[in-house]
Amino acid sequence: MLRISAQVENRQGHHAVTCMTNDTPREISIPPKDEGMGSSANGGELLFLALATCYCNDLYREAAKRNIVVRKVDVEVRGEFDDAPGSPADNITYHAVIEAEASEDAILELAKHTDTVAEIQNTLRKGTNVTLATIKAMPV
């Protein structure tokens, strides 16, 4: 089982992002907003990046199982959010271009199979509970 976490530390002029799988941290460079408070990337962008990253990584994983050498993967995720705060994303689609040492049919089958085992896609398709577990208020 993988233990995955993500952390954001934000204050005026500072934005630090750390992702971790098991005990391996990875820092991701995302600057703060120009105004100084918050992230310059919004949650929708990062959600779509998670979808694109998951599909890309999983495509290489699934290709290796089939002894297919993938040379290049381009994934673009698109969708919409209503202007009302709290509105969920709608009309999420993604598009992939895959260059591989295989027949067109083999690449298409790989691509379709990968869509069925991509964990982030399946998480959204299933709908998973998200719980605000704790809050620590620190008056200054």
C-alpha cells in the first residue's frame, strides 16, 4: 500500500509544496500569487495536472508490462468550473498522443486499457469522501 500526502505551506511572499509517497518527499516549484498570498496555480489546474500525470505515468507502466517501448506521451486535460464558489468540475476530458514502437492497434489498446487502470481517473469516477479531519486555530 502506498501512503501518499501533499503539503502546502503559504504565507506572504512564500509558497512551498511538498508531495510524498511513503517516505520519499518531492518538492514542486509553484510560486506564490503575485499579490503574495496563496498559490499562483489554482486547485483546478492542479487537479487536471494530476489526471494528466497519472495517465502519463500509468501508460509507461502498462506499456512495460506489454513489452511496448513508448517514446513520447503528450496528455492534455480540459474541463470547466462554474463561477460559483464550491462548484465541482464538469465536462472533464483528456486527450493523449502516444508515440511507441508498436502497431497502431497495439498503441490504441494500450491507451484504452490504461484509462481503465489510471488511479486518479478512477478516484474521480468513483467519487471518494474527502474529510476535513482537524483544524488548529493559532491566533496572533
